[in-house]
Amino acid sequence: MKKIITLLFLCIFNCIAAQDNAEIVKKATEIQTKWGFKAKNKNIITLIDFSKSIEEARLYVIDLKNSKVLLISNVDHGSGSGTGLTPKSFSNTVGSNATSLGCYVTLQTYKGAWGYSLKLNGLESDKNSNALKRNIVVHSSKRMYSKFSLGCFSVPDINATTLIDLIKDGSLVYAYQ
């Protein structure tokens, strides 16, 4: 009986996970359709769902060619967006320390104050066009003093290098709430 309950639980869990992944892949396909002309790497897209808690995995790297999720990770939001579990506001303003929503394209990697990092170029004039001026990048949260960034997309150190290597050189990143 215990075995049957365990198997039933696993089947239900896998079914729910498959539904969630299908929804993520569908959303990624929609973003690729709208913004894909800006991407050099059209097979990989990253979605960041800021409606979820900072304590939950809310970053997804999707392989559109094979319709599957490659990586799921936690990701921080900027302190200027609020220090609660979900961001309360967003900004494109230099010095705001807030997260910006919208579509980005990844640029080159570099070694900086936060270690191995990835530059982002914001594609939306009303949401994230100051990303380069604001130094909004993807980096590890290992060297941070709190769980909130200065507006960057910081991820746990265990995922940072893998994430950056998957999405560098011209893939899309789409942040939404």
C-alpha cells in the first residue's frame, strides 16, 4: 500500500511538472516569435517570472528546438524593487537599484566584481533600455551581502557558470511579472 501511494504521488508530481514545463515552453515560444529577430541564438531563451517568490525557482532556460526546460534556478531581484519576497516596483532609471522587466539580449561574458558575469542589452525603451548604462548583468550571488541585488539577475553560485554558458552570445532573456 505504501508503495502504491508513493508511486501515485510521483505520477501526480511528474504530471504537474510536465504541465508547468509545457506552459513555460509555450510562453518562451511566444516571446521568441515577438523578439527572436533580435537574437543571434534563436534556440535558447530565458524566462524570469517575478510573480514568484525570491525563495522559489523562477528562472527557466528553455531549449526551443527540443521544447524542453534545460535549467531552473532561483534568481534575486533588485533592492530598489522592494525587499519583500516578490518585487513591488520596477525601474529603468540609473541608480534605482531596481529590477527592470522586458526583453534583453545577452552579450559577452567577463570577469568582474561579482566573478564570471554576462552583460545584457535591454531591448525595450520604456522598460530596460538603460541596462548597459546601469551595468545590469547576470552573475553569481556568492559575493553579495544580502539576497537582493542592485538590479542585476544574480543566481546561486552553483548555477551561475552553467547558466551563463548556456545563454551567452545572443540569446533572449525575458523578465516579467
